[in-house]
Amino acid sequence: MSQPARHTLLILRHAKAEAPWGTPDRERGLTERGGAQARWVGELLAARRELLPDGALVSDARRTRATYAWVASRLGEEAPSAYLDERLYDAPVTRVLASINEMPETVSTLVVVAHQPAVQELVLRLASADSAAEAVMEASWDYPTAGLAVLQVPGPWAELDGRDARLTEFLVPPREG
């Protein structure tokens, strides 16, 4: 039986990015589809009050900042200010986890906006045995742009390490026809 959640962790892959020729990777912005995906995530979080973040840890890459800006625009005044963390760009999963471990306990719901493959690896590393099987399968099969994992964390941020958070949902924006 799982422990009651102390925190909620939202792991969000950035929305669909453009690939302009000659632009450094860190400077890639979002496509029109990416903007729509990010707005969808923001509307989802605004509608589901239990998922409303009070902390935001965001890679300093342009596409992750833009993703969070669109999410925050849908949350309005309730959107937490983004903490831009350069360590999240092109980071191994251990570095992303270390940034989460530094969060103050006053943050109850944290959204992390980062990149593949670290987002997928992190979710699979943290998912405990009592996670929702369908969510684990979906996250392991494909982690598309603007994919959002919802994890319930029973302990302090500083102790989060591996197999100690319950993955309850894996949400993705509707695919355009």
C-alpha cells in the first residue's frame, strides 16, 4: 500500500520546437503546433486544481522557456514564477533529479520543464511498483512533445531518488489530424 502523497511532481517535456537551419539548438523556439500544445497543458492544469503548480523548474533553453510561458499564460496570476536552471539543458537524468532534490519543502506541486531523453528516463526511474501500469507503459513507449507525467511523492524533495514516487497519469495533447 502506498504512502499518502506529500508532493506532486509534474514532468513536462517541452512543446514542439522549430528546427531552423543554422540556429543553435539552445535557441530553437516553438512551432505553431508547439504553442497550441503548451496552451493545452496550461488549460489542463488550470482546470485540474489538484495539479496547479506552486513551483516551476525550467531549463533555460528557448523552447522550454516558451513552453512554460504558454502554460503560465493559461494559469494567470496563479502561475508560479519560473526558476530557470541552466543545468537542465542537455542534462543527464541525475542532474535533473539533483535540481529537484534542491526544491524547498514549501513547494507542494512542482512542474519541471525539460528535454528528452532526461524527462522520460526520470519518470521511469522514479516510478514505484505501485504506479499505474498504463501510465508507465505509455511513458516508456513514447514521450512526445508536451507529454506530462504526474507523480505523487510521499517524502521530501531531498530524498527523491528512485522507485519512490507513484506515477498516476501520463497525459499528452491531442494529436492534430
